[in-house]
Amino acid sequence: MIAGKRFYAPNYLAAGETPETDIFALRRAIHACADAGGGIVEVTPEIWHSGAIELASHVHLHLAKDAVIEFSPDRNCYFPEVFVRWEGIECFSTRPLVYARDAEDVAITGEGTLRGNGAAWRRFGAKPEHRRRAEVLRAMHSMPVEQRILNEEENFLRPSFVHFVNCRNVLWENFTIESGPMWTLHPVYCRNLVARGLTVRTAGPNTDGLNPDSCDGVLIEDCEFSTGDDCIAIKSGLDSDGWRVHRPCRNIRILRCKMTGGHAAVAFGSELSGGIENVEIRDCDVSHTGLGIRFKSLPGRGGFVRNVQVSDILMHDLRSSALHFDMDYAQTTLPSADRRGTVMENLSFDHVVCRNAEIGVFLKGHPAMTVRNLNFSALSIEAANPIVREGAPIDFTLPDE
């Protein structure tokens, strides 16, 4: 993807330092590469300790086989704060472990590993504190974005692991990423992104695998996810901040992926206020997740989900539902005072096989929400409860109707 001069990480070690003791060596190599107009930063097969790193246009970070970048658990390594989108709200907060903003032609490749020391961040993830910080952020909605700064102990937000904002022509290929603080791979406002051959392993609260967020043109193929939360979650902003930004997440393809553990294989929302459209999920294998394909929203989100095609999916040993539609999602971070509804339409499921689930299809409607053109064909689901309905009715079409 990116050609040019090569920058070997060992050349940027300070005198007398080693990859395990010089946490700034990789940062110096990346800066030198960026200052030269781009090229390839070669991370050699050692364990490299690092603080936060930031990529720039035309920079290709290549992780050799057996190379490991292990990020410091010291929170002081991730300041000053930068612009992020945190659970659907724009603000300035903790620097992600790997960050890029307004970059083009940027890549992370190779057979090495990014390791995030996620356990060190979990004291900031307990539910009461998490909810209180979200309340503080929600209270900032009326402020200009540049004044939404959260960096104090009581308002500290766990960062995403890899967070690319408003980048174009992005390649993430073949590396392993594990043990991050929160959402693992989180592209926001990106165009033309390819995630190929990745292995994602996470544990702990909110450690989603890959969350395309108001992106346009994302290909996720041949990846393996084992996560503490949703394997893939498609997002587009939260409530009024999502409406203000008004950028849908669209043109997403998820092909030949394996997903296990955590909450859902693929989730839509619940932060979907900017809308989600044109999504294809095909030839995927799902096992031992809580849910298979999950759609979640609630009155006050607004937005839409439309033109979704799910086909040739094999699921087995799910703890709950194979196909899950929840239009009154009760576990959202905060409910909205504005009760505008979400529209979900043109959702098609073809050749979905599930062996052993608690529920086949779960349908929870709400009078303020709209679900239409929900079509199932060639489903083969073994479940203790084939269909469970709650709340307002949701209509669907089977092939013989």
C-alpha cells in the first residue's frame, strides 16, 4: 500500500536503551518517517515497550513476525488529551494507544502483536463510575466540542486501543491485537478502510473487537474475534450529538469472519443516531457468543438502519438469541429526553443456520419505533424457543408467506 524509505525501529533507540526500556523509540521512528514524507516503519522481532503512538499520512507501521508492542499501563503516557468520539459523543479525552487523525494512506500490517495491558485500565470500567462519566459527558452537549475536555480522575474515560479519526485509505492487515482498555479497533469518520486477516482477543468490560463509527466504505474480511463484548459493532453517534454530526455508517462488508465469546457477533447500535445503511454480512462462523446478529435501539436514538443483507451464516452454541431485534434497549448508557424513533427497514436474512441456541428469533418492539420489510428465508435454527415476542408487534416475512 505504501512504498518508500524504511525506518528500522532499533535505529531509534536512545544510547544504552533496549526495546524493553525505551518507551519512546517507536514514537521517534514514526516521527522521522512522517517528517520524511512517509515510508515504512519496521518493528523488529522483539518486545517493544511503548507509550501512545500517533501515525500520520503515508506512514506504514509493519510488525515483523514475533514483534510485540506492549503498551505501558501508566496513564500518564496517554496525555495530553486528543479529539475522540467516545460512545458516540465528540470530546477531548485520553489519548488512544494508537491514534491517527486526518491522515491518508496509512497502514498497520505484519504478523506481530499489539498488546494493550487492558487489566490495568479496568478500575475505570465499573458500571456506576462509567455511567457517571457518561452523565458528565452528556451534560457537555450544549458546549462547543473544543470545551468538552475530560482528563480529571473523576471524569477519566478509558480510551480506545486503535482510534483513527477522519482518515482515508486505511489498511489493517494480519496482525494480532489483544487486551485493550475499551473498544479495540475504532475507526471514526474514515473512508476506504480494509481490515483483513486480523486476530482480535479481548476481555473485560466494553472491549468490542472492531467498531466502524460513521465510516463510509469498510471491508472486514478473514478476521478472527474473541472478545469481552461485541465482536463487531456498527455505530454512528449518540442522540443529539449524532444528529448534529449527521454522518451515517454505510457501505460495510463483513466476509468470512470467525467470532466467538462476548455479547454478540455483529451488533447494530445502540449508538446509531446518524444512521446505518448498506451492510453485507456473509460467510461467517459464530460460536459461543451471547447473541448472533443483534439490532438495538430505543426511543430517543432516532436514526435508521436500512438495506442489510445477512447470508450464509453458521452459528452454534449461543447463550441467547440467534437473531435479536430490541427496539426498547434498556441497557443503554443513558436514556434520552428526546423520544424520536428509529426506522429499521429492508433487513434480509438468507441461509442462516444455528445449532443450539436458547432463542431463535427475538422480537421486542416499541410503538415509537418502526421495523418494516424484515425478511427471512432458508433459516435453520435449533433453539429451545424458536420465536420470542415482547412489546409492540414486529411483522416479518417468511418465504412461504
